[in-house]
Amino acid sequence: MNWKIGGAQGSGVDSSARIFSRAVALAGLWVFGTREYYSNIKGLHSYFEVRVDSNPIQCKVDRTSLLASFDAETLIRHATTVEDGGGIVYNKGVTETSIEKVDTINKEVRQEIQQRLTDKGLKADISGILEESRRRGIHLYPIPYDDLVAQTGKRIGEQQLSKLTRIINVLAVSVSSALLGIDKRYIDDSIRNVFSGKQRIIDMNITGAQVAYEFVSENYHEQFPYKITPIQSKDRLFISGNEAVALGKLVGGCRMQTYYPITPASDESEFLEAHENFDVVDGKNSILVVQTEDEIAAITMAIGAALTGTRASASTSGPGFSLMVEGMGWSGINEVPVVITLYSRGGPSTGMPTRTEQGDLKFVLNASHGEFPRIVLCSGDIEECFYDTIRAFNYAEKYQLPVIHLVDKAMANTNVTVNPFDTKYISIERGKLVQEHKDQDELYRRFKITDDGISPRAFLGMSGFRFWNTGDEHDELGHINEEPENRVNMMNKRMRKLETADTDIPDREKVNFFPASKTADITIVSWGSSKGAILEAMKLLKNDSIEAEFLQVRIASPFPTELVKRQLSKAKLTVAVEQNYSGQMASLIAEKTGIIIDNKIVKYNGRPISLNELYAALKNTFEKPEENRRVVLTSGA
Amino acid sequence: MNWKIGGAQGSGVDSSARIFSRAVALAGLWVFGTREYYSNIKGLHSYFEVRVDSNPIQCKVDRTSLLASFDAETLIRHATTVEDGGGIVYNKGVTETSIEKVDTINKEVRQEIQQRLTDKGLKADISGILEESRRRGIHLYPIPYDDLVAQTGKRIGEQQLSKLTRIINVLAVSVSSALLGIDKRYIDDSIRNVFSGKQRIIDMNITGAQVAYEFVSENYHEQFPYKITPIQSKDRLFISGNEAVALGKLVGGCRMQTYYPITPASDESEFLEAHENFDVVDGKNSILVVQTEDEIAAITMAIGAALTGTRASASTSGPGFSLMVEGMGWSGINEVPVVITLYSRGGPSTGMPTRTEQGDLKFVLNASHGEFPRIVLCSGDIEECFYDTIRAFNYAEKYQLPVIHLVDKAMANTNVTVNPFDTKYISIERGKLVQEHKDQDELYRRFKITDDGISPRAFLGMSGFRFWNTGDEHDELGHINEEPENRVNMMNKRMRKLETADTDIPDREKVNFFPASKTADITIVSWGSSKGAILEAMKLLKNDSIEAEFLQVRIASPFPTELVKRQLSKAKLTVAVEQNYSGQMASLIAEKTGIIIDNKIVKYNGRPISLNELYAALKNTFEKPEENRRVVLTSGA
Amino acid sequence: MALKLSDVRTDLFNDWCPGCGDFGIEASLQMALTELGIDINRVVLFSGIGCHGKIVHWTNTFGIHTLHGRTLAFAQGAKLANPELEVVALGGDGDGYGIGAGHFVHAGRRNIDMTYIVHNNGVYGLTKGQASPTQRLGEQTKSLPQPNINNGINPIILALSAGYTFIARSYAFNTRHLKETIKKAIAHKGLALVDVLQPCPTYNDIETKAWYDGEDRRDASGRAVPRVYDVNMKGHDPLVSKEMDEDQVDKKIQHVFRLSKEWGDQIPIGIFYQEIGTPTFEDRISARIPSYLQNPPAKQIPPGTTKSTVELEKLSSELTVQANNV
Amino acid sequence: MALKLSDVRTDLFNDWCPGCGDFGIEASLQMALTELGIDINRVVLFSGIGCHGKIVHWTNTFGIHTLHGRTLAFAQGAKLANPELEVVALGGDGDGYGIGAGHFVHAGRRNIDMTYIVHNNGVYGLTKGQASPTQRLGEQTKSLPQPNINNGINPIILALSAGYTFIARSYAFNTRHLKETIKKAIAHKGLALVDVLQPCPTYNDIETKAWYDGEDRRDASGRAVPRVYDVNMKGHDPLVSKEMDEDQVDKKIQHVFRLSKEWGDQIPIGIFYQEIGTPTFEDRISARIPSYLQNPPAKQIPPGTTKSTVELEKLSSELTVQANNV
Ligand SMILES: Cc1ncc(C[n+]2csc(CCOP(=O)(O)OP(=O)(O)O)c2C)c(N)n1
Ligand SMILES: Cc1ncc(C[n+]2csc(CCOP(=O)(O)OP(=O)(O)O)c2C)c(N)n1
Ligand code: SF4
Ligand code: SF4
Ligand SMILES: [Mg+2]
Ligand SMILES: [Mg+2]
């Protein structure tokens, strides 16, 4: 089942989606909820899609089962995405709104729609849209929202109806859930959670929900084809990528976070700030979140903090990362562990701030002038976001280098149900530190040349372990040194750490390999948030007797060259699936292994990959590989 | 013949080297002069090597024929580099200086040298160093500099000898040239040029030179084995990479340059500033050079200027470029022609500011978040620096995108003789501009979607051609537009320009291919300033009957995939020669063609490649390829 | 042909929040341009990233929506390359005083003849309401999890210390005053700052329109008593000229200082400071490059494909070696 | 065990030019540290890129030679993570007031308890003498091809407008004064700026040692009459406290303003301004995070390999869905 709700940004659509999703989760089902919105604060269209199933879900789909709306724009934009036999909940009052008038939609797009309706002999207004839907067998549910608001007002004794406008959201949600047969108690509980602390609003909305449920049961006896039946389930988290990273930071020992506001990264920092004091088994810990003047200050402050032994990180997105590259280079040559969480979004430049993309991989791998080791982790889903965050800090400290953790907008703003995170097997590994006691007379060599490239690390303020750092090439003490021999030794030492890391890190943390049950017809390679759609598409392909295997690269540096070579060299047909223009992982694989990926399926319209389009593209690719060397996916509104 | 002079930074060694080089050039010979110095203003050791030949020279060599010095440090550092049978000019007064005392040399290095001398039964002072040289058959020329200074003072009537200390440089030069049999008139003329405008200093130095020449003819009748004999020659330029780029900018129509001081880039801007008013055939032109508050302002100001139709550029080096990447991305999405001249130096971070490296190739190719087209040119020698600068502006305007022109410290600070630049075949090509007259009512579409991806360009202030720019994804007018379809069209349009450029640009501007005379035994691939040493090494290999061919990549984006594939696919043994740790061009070739380069010869100690080490490395590689998969060059002090 | 307001507007959908102070700024700017009657083909607006930044899209002049914090650098680059342009830069307070603070200071050092208007709403609007650098210490606007722990900066004094030769403040919903101020700023020869108090009804629930308008304070007749007042109407003369002696200038500056600190019950708007006769950067360039204004960088190279006209031999004469000619 | 000067020096070769003012700054700083007797294991020096930046290598404390212009950001990060450290940041004038101007302003807004010393020599030393932002308009130091066409900034006023709570100026070759000033700056609770007039004999041939020392002006007895004088000796009291009323504060600020503009024949050094009792950033954090000072970020995670002690279930309770439990 795929529920969708749309409405103007800032009108409360987000809380509606939350209420609905949580309610469904309370019923024991799995939820996968995505969000699309413009780079705008109020007024432009935003929408949420909530996919629901009794089995875990990993991606979005194209078609909507039930569309909940209260404005005209949502109908204009989304009615055509409702599947034949699905349903549309809408505001009775907007039926006569003409397409022409909805000026938040691009003029050309409006003209196209008007044309389409006219061509079908329909009126160029909402009634035309609805009629078009009705012809496809879609169940229409016109809702007299104004009446329902008024009724709610009456019940709670609120005369000023303007104060109640926002409950229209909950009315839309409640009508939907009533139609889907969701127990109203789930909705009520969800309302309490989402508006927690605001009793008046809770009461208002719970009453509204009651009114809506009654309205549905009075008017729509007929069965809506989809039903949500509660099932047994353990406790789950209902969580977004932003939140998963934030929890990973707290659990992983991060105690200072710097940030400069940027979409879609700053929600993470704000979550941390809202939880700056938290419990540990033996008392209280805290995280200091600093809003800096820019991203240059964010990264350099985080590095300053890291020098004191603090696990520190900076979170940002492309434009901010672009400003961090000089600072990152300094942490590279000075071997300072620092974690950068990079939420990739549509680029280049300001690009599409609220849309997703995987366009930064090659940039982060090569960012900053000169050469130094770095680790780049790419999470593929929201659970990996959590666990990888912790690994990022461990790697940073073990190998004393900057770690970039690549996530993206699609994960950041997706809300899913997951099993509670399991911290049993998680350790905090601080790497090679100096021993408390050392020979008094011996100078501490912060950059001592060692076989594995890693030198025992001291923190600023540790008695007897004074050291120097400089962005210049330096000697073991950390003093500037330009001598050619020292230079070569130091470069070798630093780069050696990448080999050490490559040897240390277990294969399962480098790649996930999802085998086919028989010899694979097609070998998919991918990384990041494309993972979910690929895994689901593989199941559909299997139904068609197409055997697919999937290599998910989780670490882009040090690149797992041998592992990747091994998996790909025997492949029949390799296909890279990526959310960028050029197929950056495919490039990286070619660079490292010489293997040219046969086919690419790419997407760069800013919207996440849907199951349907990927399945179709993979199938076509399998059937006619020559004709499909590069397939561009385009679904999404 | 390879002459070397050393001395403390700031003591005038640079003008001595200039005087010597120009004098030799005046004698009709070819000159190749390199400079090594610390990131320091005064006091640390610097030295110049001037290679001289009757045929054009393209690189440096390891051994010195004649070492000119006046301090102890130069002897300690460089006496061992003098070839058996060569000569050393030195200050009689420093003979007893102990190694111990020269504290500008790293303590450990000093200890090693002391040990070496003691092991040989020599005194641990300059006399030991000299004796060590003498045993190798080196001609020693002890010069009583103080006496010569005093004599000079007497002749010009200057009592205060402290005012004359700087002529010690010219004395060293003059002694050298007298030994080499260089006509004194060349030295005099050179002095006049180098100190142009400062008559008193000219007189002083010319007299000093006279004294030195006399001293040599009186004391050293014996023939020094090397002689410089004048030969007939046309006019030449004696020029550095910095100057060649600057001239290229003026000739190429660049009329605004922004910069923030940084080594080794700012000499170029200072040259431009010193020549800000210059003659054109029909009057005066000018270039506005703006020293900005940082590199972010440098690139964004240059872009602002470019929007007005000005050919504008920013020059910088790694750390500055790191700060420019966000701005460059904006010029990418807004299709603004802007040229960035990047002088690569030892990285990462502050690294080795005055030393050379080719460590930024992959960075510039991938710099800035998201994907957009850019052109990257890599000059291989000082003449290419000039011509490529002009091409950079033409490409920038023709394809409306940022162009990065990669040069390096080795070229920037190398002074060579070249034939005067030939501007006959050079055009200034401004690309597709709007027509002056257009339909009044038609909206100007700055980003009109076209087949070749290029839209007719207007400048700010052109009547009737108002347009918008934004770093956000935009429509044809330049207004923000996040619709998925527009997004895909715009990405495609922009990226298409790279294909257009790839089709347009003639092969000879993409690569230089230097064939072997028979089937090649070894195929060298390289880029940038490694070119010279490769070309010379090929000749030596030929003497050994090793046939080498050489593919010099001049454009790294759009990458000439087919050309490179064609050249490399039939190669017996491919060897990449690069001045970086990882072999970045080799990576790029693998990424683009899937061809894994067999062997790498890399250098990253900050010193340019010498002919001797490269020849040896190539020979070893040819003879035992398996044992030499990665050879690290280390020559240079 | 006199300009009409409709000439300087585009017909795009304006997506600012209802009641946003940016509407007032947009209207005032467009009216100012209309009334000044400048050829709109010569006008270039630059803006940064933030809600404010979209203003250039709603305005029918050349409109360059740049990067967060870099507006001034882009704008200066264009103006220097083509001094004939009428350049107005628009910034957000996060954009201009936050990430852009360095450029703000250094632009003051140059004094290029252009105008800089800052939409000062106390918050980072487009990123959902974090505190901007003008938000005061201890304030807690709507979406802050905790009160602000940074000192707010004082843009007037910052501009003064950086060397701005025209420093004004206005209020977004006093479009008359703002329009007139913008006109004067544009007319000023040198770099002019107009800091505009801009209510952000969505995220700034402290400095609201109602608050600026003093709707919480009513006089005897029940009328709101606005907090904002016009200093120039109250007799403050902002002019500083070369003829004044140091003492007079000092006094003026001291007064500006005091005025700039007024906040709360009385909020001064108007022109605080205006220096007359200080050479612009363009003047100083002209002293070095005599042809600069007649033949600026943007005008030197013709369109099409041409040969370089540079006299390369002359230019490189000092680098030329005439062998054996000594 | 009392500290000796030799304890705070390293034995590296110092490669500044002979006669460089940086030697005076180095000596004063090292003497100040010695006399203050702080545990040198607690002291962390940060520096930027430029000649000045090498100072940390000559000094035997923790020494972090950062990036050009970013000194303050690195330093603030370390101090916030471990407030027990004694943090002294050192910058160049190009470094701190040029490329670093943004951080300079925003550090003022925070008022973290640390010291910032700027080596103000009017030039970009290490890149061979370009004009720095403090170089005055129209001046032409040795290696400029043309006179400087930018206004020089006034660091005192810039600091004042940014919120620095301690603002002083000293002179590199008055090591006694400089040393005492540094001691007071370190002792000050809050962000302290010490702008140090630093001759650069190699590139700044205008503001030379001889010039500061007034060797071109001799009194009757033939003694040089120094340009530099101590304002505090001349009666200027820099203190501003919470007890003072607004008028008193204004007067003080006006005086600071006037002093800061003196240049040429009379150049004031000394403490211009010092605010007492203003809460530091650390104080403000403590109000939000009560355990901050006792258990700062740097102290929370033990060394070695451990299990996370975070109560994840509690922390994520609001995100937990207890299915079918409604
Ligand atoms: C380098 C960079 N960092 C962060 C952002 C994200 N960002 C977009 S708008 C904005 C803040 C806008 O605040 P302000 O300048 O005050 O403008 P307003 O929205 O209030 O008009 C930020 C930080 C960005 N676009 N670029
Ligand atoms: C990002 C960046 N840009 C430029 C440089 C080059 N650079 C090195 S030192 C310096 C200027 C130093 O001037 P200042 O800060 O005044 O210090 P001083 O040398 O005078 O002590 C510059 C611009 C750099 N290191 N990093
Ligand atoms: S968020 Fe504030 S500044 Fe932005 S458009 Fe809305 S009201 Fe205006
Ligand atoms: S260049 Fe100037 S500042 Fe740098 S060391 Fe030399 S004298 Fe000092
Ligand atoms: Mg704002
Ligand atoms: Mg300086």
C-alpha cells in the first residue's frame, strides 16, 4: 500500500505524514516514508509518500494507492499517479478551482495539463481531473473539510474556526486511515506523540480525527480495496537518516559537533542540540554543538577540538563541503581524526538543495590539493547510517585521518521503521594512544615513523607530550621540514595508513554482496541509497527468472580493489546503478581495477529511484544490453 | 655545462643567476635555469642551476660542472654534486668554518656529513669538504672575496665596504664566467639589464666584474675544462613560466586578473600589475589586477567580471584553489567563462610551498560538489605555458565554462631561453555571442537548449538582453527551476558542451605524441613539466638502442579517451612518469580507458625530475619491468 | 519613456511567506529603480543565498543570484570590469554579516561606487530559522532549541569601522522611507550600505512587524506608537565632508555610535553616516590606469574571432635577449 | 619549580630575517609565559600562515601552526573542547585581518576565554611584501609596484565593533610593555586582542623600527623621540564594568575611538578597552550544559577500546514505536 499526502509547504503536511506513518507502525507494519519539497519555506508544493507493508520495505514505488489531499494543487500534480482502482481523498470545496489559477505550478506545466484535459473533453479544472480519475476506476472521496472543521470546533468549544485550520491535515489523515480500516486508537496515540507537550492541539486533533472517522463510517460503507490489518511486532524505531546519524554520533562517542546551517544536513545538528544533555550508565554526558560562522570555521574548529582528544565532527552538504576541503587537507597532513558527515544533494553549486543526488563521490575522494589518506564510507540505508557513523569515528581515530561519511538527502529525509539498533557488538576504539608513562628525557615524536604508518597519539594538554603540528611538511616532532628525504618518508608513512586500514577492515565492512541463487545473469554494482530499490528489484527480476547479484560498495577509500575485482571479473553483464550523471562509482571501479562496467542506469533528476523504474530498466538492460548502455531514470514529481 | 650557484635566500643569489644566464644567452647558447629555495625570506639556503648548451635544453641534470659559492653552506650541500674534473669557486675566508656551526642545516644532516668526513680522515670543516673534492680531481678556485670587494671599492671610490657586500654575488658570477671564457661584455650587458635603472649599482657591479675577470686571468692561466663559445643565434626570450603565462594573458585578451598572494603564483600577478598599461596596435590597453581579501573573493570577483564580457582570470596555487572550488561550481552551472591558472606545488595543505609537485590533477578534475563540465589544460613546458594560456581563454568563451590551466612550480620558477612567441596563428575566439539585433518581443534565453549545448551569450549591460543567473538549477531564462524534466534537460545541455569541445578541439591540442623511430619498446605517458626530462631521456635510451615513444597528455578534461586508447592499446610496456605519489594520470587513464599502466615512475620529494635519474629509471624499467613496477625518484637537494 | 513599476517586475510566482518583510524591500527597490528612471539594461542586481536571494528573480533587470555570502565579491568584480553598470548587491544578514563578514569588511576598504542592501531579519530564513549574527544574545526566536549564546553584531558600527562611506538603516514595511533611502544610496558616489530591518513572520517571533510598529504600545487615542523613528527627521545630519575638521568628524561619529546602539523602545532608521568627496576605488584605479573609465576591461576585446592587437615585442622587450649584439 | 626562559624555547634554527619585529614578539610571549608560571603542558599556541606563524615552532609548548586565516577557528575549537587549556592564538595581519576577517568578527561575538596576538607589520611578509589590510591608503612599501589603493583597516575599532572584551596594542620592540600586555591579556577572562606593531625590515620600509622609535626626530639633547607612547601611562583607564552607566561607557568608547585614530607623530600603545564581568562563551554554555566545565567534551570518552555507555533506549524513546501496545 502506498499512501500519499500533498499540500503547501508549511501547512502541516509533514506532521500529517508523521501521524499517519506512526499509526501504521503502531499497527505493527513496516513503513517507508519519503518527502519531496522545494527550496522554499511556505507555499510551494510538498508531498509525502508512505509505503506500508507487512514485510520490511526498502524503497519507494511509483504508483499511489490512496492520495490524501486538501488543496487543488495536490490533485493536479498527483491524481495521475494514483493506480487504477485506488482512491483519492479531496476537498469538496476545490472542485471548481481552475488549473489556470494554481500559479505555484509552472505556467508551461499548467498549459500542458489544460491541454490534456481539453483533449479528453474534460473541463480544465479540478472536476476535470477528478472525472479523469473516475474513468480509471478510482474511488473518489470528496470531503466537506469546512463542515468537519466546524463540527470539531463545536465539540471542543472553539468558536474561532481560523484557529482550527491546521486540523485539516489530521482530517485528511483520519479519513485515509478510516478508509484503510486503521484502528483509531493508533491515530490518537500518534497525534499525542507528534504534538507531544501541546495538550490543546492534541485535544483538537483527536476530536477532529473522531469527526473524520464518524464521517467515513457514515458515508463510505463500501469497502476501500486496501485494508491495513494490525500484525504482531516487536518494538521498532521510526526514524529518519538525519536522526540515525545523530544517534550514531552520540553512541559513538562524538562529543563536539560543529555546523553551519544547510539543507539537508542541519536537522542532524538540531537534533543533537535538542539532546545535548543525555544519560550514560554512570551519569550524564553532553555534546557541544556549535553553530559556526561558516563551514571553514566548522571544519577547522572540529579539528581543533579533535586535537584535544575529543571525538569531533562537522556535518554539511555539498556547498559547505566545498568550503571545507582546505581544512580537511590540514587534518590529513597532521593526521587528525575528524569526521565529516556529508549529506549529498542535487548539485552543482546551490543546485537543488532539497533534492537528492549521489554527485559528490569523486569530489570527496579527491578533494583538497595534494595527496593524503582519507577514508570514505557510503551508507546504503538508514540502519547503515547509524552503524557507519560509529565506524567513522573508530576509523578516524585508529588510522588518524579524516573520514568522510557520505549519506544523501534521500536517506536524510526518509522516515522508516527499523529494528532498534543493536549496540551489543559496538565498541569505541580509540586507536594507538601514547602510554601515560614514558621516559622523561625522550622527546615525544607525534609523527614517529612506524611500519603501519600510525604513530602513538597524544592530546593537547597531556603532560610531557608536547608536540607541534603544521600544514607544512614536517619531521617526526611536527616541525617544518622540507628536506627531500624526510618528505618521501613522511608521504610514505601517511599513505601507508591506507594500506593498514585496508588490511585491518574486515571484508563485510567494505562491501555487501547479495548473491543470486544460481549463476547470475546480471551483476549490479552500486552504493549509497540506491541499495533499497536494487534489493527489491532483484526479487521482481527473480520472478521473471532473471538472476541478479548485487555488489554494494560501502567503502570508497581505501577502495576494496581485490574484492571488487573478484566479484566483477566473472560477471556476465555488469550494471552500475547510480544517482548521478556520469556513473561515478563505475569510474572509480575502472580507475582501480581496469574493469569497465558494461551498462549504467543513472538518475539525476533529484528524485530517489523507484522500484518500478529500476525493475524495468534492469529488465531492459538484461534483455537488450547493447541498446541500453546508459539508461536515464526519470520518475518522480 | 651545468653551472650552480648557492647562497642564503635574500643575499642576491637570484640576480647572480639571472646575470649569468642572460650572459650565456647573449653568447647565443640555450639556457635552462632552475631554482630551489625554502619557504623563507632570508637566511635559509637557496640555489640555482643553470644548464647551458648549444642545443635546446629541456630539463635539469644531476651533476654540476662548476659550482660558484661564497658561503660555507653551499659547499657543504653541493660540493658532492660537482662532477669529477669539475670546478668549485669558493670564498677563501670560509675554509675553516666547521660543519657544526652551519646551523641552517638540519642537525641530523650535519652529523651525517661530519661522520662522512671523519670516516675519510678529513677535518669536519670546509677544508675537509674541499679536500674531499680535490681528491676527486675537482679544480678548486679559492677567491679572496674581501680583497676583491675592497679593490672594487677603491676603483669606484666607495669607502664604506658594507655598501658593497652584495657585489660578492657578481664576483662569484664573474669568476665563473671568466673561467668559462665568457666575454665580459656579455656580463656587463646582463648586469645592466638585471639592475636596469639603478645606475650606481650597475657601475659598482661592472667594476666588480672587471676586478674578478682580472683576478682570474692573473691567477688561473690553466684552462678550466669547460668553455663557453659564442655561437650565432636569433633573438630569444629569456623567460620564466610565470612570465610566459602573464604574457599569454595579455596577448590572449585577459583584461582583469584577481589574486590573493601565494607562492608560486603571485609573481605572475605582480608581473601583470607592473605592466598594467600596455600598447596595442591602435592605442593603449590595460589589465586591472585586483589583490583580493582571499581566494574566495578572487574567483567570485573574476566570475563577476566575466559576466560583463571581460576575459577574466584568477591565479593561485593549491591552498588557494581549495578555497575556489565552490565559486568554480557556480561558474559551471551558470556557464561563465573563467580561467583559473593553478600553479601546483608540494601538498597536501601548506605542504612545501616553494617545491614542485603534480599532485592536484585529480583534485581539479573533480573539484566542487556535483557535476558540471570543465576544461583542464596541462602545459608541459614554458612555451606551452604561453600558448595554452591563450587557448584557455578561447575554450572558456567558446564552451562557456571554467577552464583550469595546470602549471607547476618547476615551470613557474624556471628561466629558459625560447624562441620568441609566434602570435601569427593565434586568434582570440569569443565564441557564440548574441546578435546585436533581435526580435524586440522575444525573451532572451541565456540558457537556451541547443544541440551543441552552447547558448548564445550576452553580457551584463547589453540592452535588451536581460538575463538571470543562479547557482540553483534553472530554466532557460536563468530562473530557479526544480522540475525533474527541466533538470535532466539542463544537466544534459551542460554536459553536452564537453562532447562539443571534444569534437572541436584538434587532436594536436589534446596530446603530443613523440613516436619512436622503430617499433617502440616502451611507451611513456606523462603530462606537465615532466615532459622535458622525458624527451631528453628518450635520446639517451636511443643510444642504448631502447626505442621509446611518448604520449604527452595536454588536456585532461575532456579526456581524449579514443586518442589515448589508440596509442596505448598496442604498447608493449607502458610507463607513466609523474611528479606525484600515486600516479594520477595513470589513474585517469585507467578510469577513462580501462587500460592499467604497467609501470610507474613517480617523484614527490618536491624537486623536479633530472635527466640522469629518469634515464636510469626508464632503462631499469625496460630491462626489468617486473621488479620496477613503481620506481620512486629522489634526486635533488 | 518613463519607467513603470510593471517594467521592473517579472511575472514569476513569488514564493516568500505571506507577510514577509522581503515584499516591502522588493517593492521599495523596484519603486526606487522606477523613480530614478535608470535604464534597466544598465542595472545589475546581485543577491546571495537565502530567502532574500530570490529577489533578483522577481525583478526585471539583470539579476545574478550568487553564492551564500559572496554577493559583494561577485558584484565588485562586475562593477570593476564595467564601471558603467549600476550595481546593487542584496544580501541576507546570515549571508552578508555571517559567512560574508570578511567580504563585508574588505568591501569597505575599497569603496567601489555601488549599493549594498541587507535584508536583516535576525534569522537564517531559508534554512529554517537558526539565529543570524544580528540576533541578540539571549534571544530565542521560534525555532531555536535554546536561547542564542552569541553576541549580536552591530552592522552600523561594523560598516563604519570598515570604511563604508554611506551607512543607512531602514525598515522593510516603511516602503516610502526605504525607497527614498535606496535612491540616496544609489545616488551616493561610493559604497553605500542600507541595512533593512525585515520582519520574518515565520521564524522571528520577536522582532515582528507588530513589534516594530509598536502595536503593543498605544497612545492615549489607541494608536500604536511605532518603535522605528527617522533620525534624519529628528535632525541628525549624516554628512561628513573633507572640509570638516577632525573634531567635527569625531563628534559626528560619536553620535552615529550612540544612535547605532539605540534599540528596544526607540529604533532609529535613516542615513546615519555619509562621507562626501572620498575617492572611490574607480578614481584610484584611474590614477594608475588613465584609460580605465573610457576603456574598461569589459570594452577592450571585440566580439567575434580576431587577432590579438597587443604589441608583444614591445611588451616583452625586457625579456628579449639579442644574442651576440652586445 | 619556576620556569626558565630556556624551558619555553626550542633549539630550532630561527629563520626570521635579521631585525624582524617577530623576535620581539617571540621573546615577550616567552617571557610572559615564564613569568606567569603556567604549566607549559597546558599551554597551546596556535598560529596562522605567514612569517609570524613559525613562532610556535620556536616555542616549547604545544604548538599548532594552522592554516592561513583560520587560526582563531582552530583555537576556539580546542578551547571549547577542553576549557582547561590555556589557549593563545597568534596571527599575521594578512592572516588575521585579511583572509581571516570573518573569523575575527565572529570570535568577538563569542568571547571565549583566550588570547589573540596579531603580528601587525603592514605587509604580507612570507609572500614577499604585498600590502596587508592594515597598510594605509596611498602608502607604497618597498615591493609594491604601485601605491596601495585600499583603505587600511583599524583593528581596534574592528575589534570593538565585534565585541572583544579586551583590546590592546603594543609594539614588538618594547618587549617590556608587550610582555606585560600579554600577561594581562592572558589573565583577562574573555577574548583578548593584542595588536602588535611589528617592523618588517625586509618589506616595510615605512613603519620601520627607526620610525617607531622616532630616530628621525630628535630632542634638544639629540635623543630620538619615540612615536609610540603608552596610553595607560598617560592616564587612559580602559576598564568598563557592568556597574558603569551607559553614558560613562559611551564616553569611554568615544575616547577609545579617538585614540585608535591617532597615528603618525603619536602612536598610542597600551590597553585601550577592557570589559569586566561579561560572561564568556564557556559561561553561557555552562548555563545550558551544567556538566560542561567538569566534564568537557575532551574528557568524556576513555582511552582504549570500550563499550558505549550511552543509554540509547532512553535517548531514542521518542522515536520508539511500541507496536500494538496502544
Ligand atoms: C556555503 C553554504 N553554506 C550554507 C548554505 C545554506 N544556506 C542557504 S540559505 C542560508 C541562510 C540564509 O540566511 P540569511 O542570509 O539570513 O537569508 P534569509 O534566508 O534570512 O533571507 C544558508 C546557511 C549555502 N547555501 N551555502
Ligand atoms: C589559502 C592561502 N592563501 C594564500 C596563502 C599564501 N600565504 C602564505 S603567507 C601569506 C601572507 C602572510 O602575511 P601575514 O599574515 O601578514 O603574515 P606575515 O608573513 O606578514 O607574518 C600568504 C598570503 C596560503 N598559505 N594559504
Ligand atoms: S522564512 Fe522568513 S524571511 Fe523567509 S520568506 Fe518566510 S517570512 Fe520571509
Ligand atoms: S619578511 Fe618581514 S616579517 Fe618576515 S621574517 Fe622577514 S622581516 Fe620578519
Ligand atoms: Mg536572514
Ligand atoms: Mg603581515
